[in-house]
Amino acid sequence: MDKKKMRIMSTRPRNAETPVAYLRSWITANSVFFDRNQGQIPARKIPLSKWKLSVAGEVCQPLNLTFDQIYRLPKVIVSNTLECSGNSRSLLNKKARGNPWTIGGVGNAVWGGIWLRDLLTKAGLKEAAHHVAFEGFDKPLGSAQIKFIRSISLEKALSSTLLAYEMNGEPLPLKHGYPMRALALGWTGANCVKWLRKIMVLRQPFEGFFMDQVYRAYQKGQEPKTGAVMTGIQLKSIITQPVAGDNLPVGPVTVLGAAYAGEAAVARVDLSFDNGKSWQAASFIGPYEPYAWRQWQFVWQVPKKGEHILLARASDSEGRQQPMNATWNVLGYGNNGVREHGVIIQIV
């Protein structure tokens, strides 16, 4: 299945989700990895000879680095599951604003690059340094021409943020930020600016539309800027097989899915086939890596014909359990409700 078969929600900017069939693998292929954009994808790759990355702001020694200089720095290879903040928005019981993602706004890849902390150490941080902002060279859309600029805490920047130039063993694809993107491991895609060209070390969080008006969880009547900033990915489990509406015969049914917990580790996944009255533990399959999802399976011995609701509930290494119902907000961010992700099938 190629990218043309992805579910496209908008073309300008391009926003499209991964087909469910491709969520059944531990690695999500680059060609079908979900697309989330606020601006225009560059028409062509920038020549590496013309690209530079600047590091400025609250640093002792501003940097202006070529790709070759960055490529010669110590390399990091890490797996990381990336999810759109609005993934599963359309599954909420109450409508929320934004692209109608189902479960395909997520994917797992093996990324290659350098630690952001290596550049920040090279530049030297001033005492006033507390936040790090990222800016790409993509062009904004719309009459307001608002650049997509986001900042993260210095703590996150120094602990677990990658500057990625490879994705699944290949140079970063153009649509995913060639030649380099920020990757705050375990955090939502909103914190992972693509087509990177500038890093700014700041005293305070960056102020602007994409920090203050969106990517915040707020309720009706609440000022967006007072809502919680979308940072870490929420604990969540999705069912990828069977899919809603399937008609299956009585007998053993292999149930597949994936669970992820952002910066924490998924410790357990339980399934219910009786609307949450009882639960049975699924088995993990495939690799187990920090920041990456865990694939799981369960062979369900179907007892009888009729309609069945399949529920999956994840628990993490910090003792947290996925909530049975999501917490609604105006922009539908962070939907990780068990019931919202239930799958209804027919046994015939």
C-alpha cells in the first residue's frame, strides 16, 4: 500500500494518517508514516551545501554549523514512537475542532542523529537559559503568514531531545523534515519541528500562536493560553486487528494492537470482551525499546455469535492505568480513553 492510499484529511497543508494495516508492524515505513503539517512542505530538498543550522540566544558562543560538521559529531540511533497531539480526535463522543484523526496519527521509527545537548554544550549556556525554541525553513500558509515555532523546556532539551537526520536507515524524507528535525523523545509531534534551521535558547517559553493558542488543552470559555501545554504522549493502547465492522466466524481470533506511554514504559496490556466486566492479559511481541511502542497480541476464543465490543487497556511502568474514558477539550488533544478506542465486530 503506497502513500496514495493514506487517508488524506487536507492537502494544503498536507495532513494524512497511516492505514491501520501498517500499524501492525513495530516499524512504520517512511512512505506511510503519518503526515502532520502547519505550513507548506518544501517543493524540493535544500542542497546540503547551502543548509546551515544556527544556535543563538542565551548562549556564550553562538554557532552556525554546516551539515558536514553536524554529521561528524557523535551519532545517536534511537527508536521513538511519534504521535500527533490530535490523534483519535474523531473518536471522542463530543465533537472537537481540528483534523478528524482516527488512530493513524501515530508511528514508530528508528531515528539517527545527534543529541541536542551536544550542541548546547558546545555553545555554552548562560545562567538565564531555561527554554529552547525551534524554527524551520518551511513557508507558512494563510494570510497571517505565522511561522511554526515551538519551544520546550531546557530540561527536556538536555535530557532526551534528538536532532534527527535519518529515519529508518535512510536520510530524513523531505516530507518528514529533510535534512533535520527536532525530536523530543516521548513527546507529541507538535514539539518536533521539521526542516530545522534555527535553535534559539530563551529565558522564557516562546510566545506566539503555535505556543499560546493551539497545542493546549482547554475548555469552552477558557483562555487557550491558560490550558495545559501538550508535551508528553499519553498512555494508550490501540487495537489494529480486527477492525471495526469486521465479520468473523466463531473460533479463535487473533487480536493485535500497539501500546505506548511516551517517556514511560508500557508494562501491561489487558483486553476485555464483555464491556469491561473482566480483563485478560495480552502478550507482548517484538522489540522492547525506550520511547517506542510495544506490539501485543491475544488469541481470543470466541464463545458465540453476535456483536462483540473489544477493549484494550494499557498500564505503564509508573503504575498508571489508561483511563476508561477520555477527558474532552476544545481541540480534542490527548484522547486516550479505553472506551473511545473500543472496536465493535460481528461474529457470524
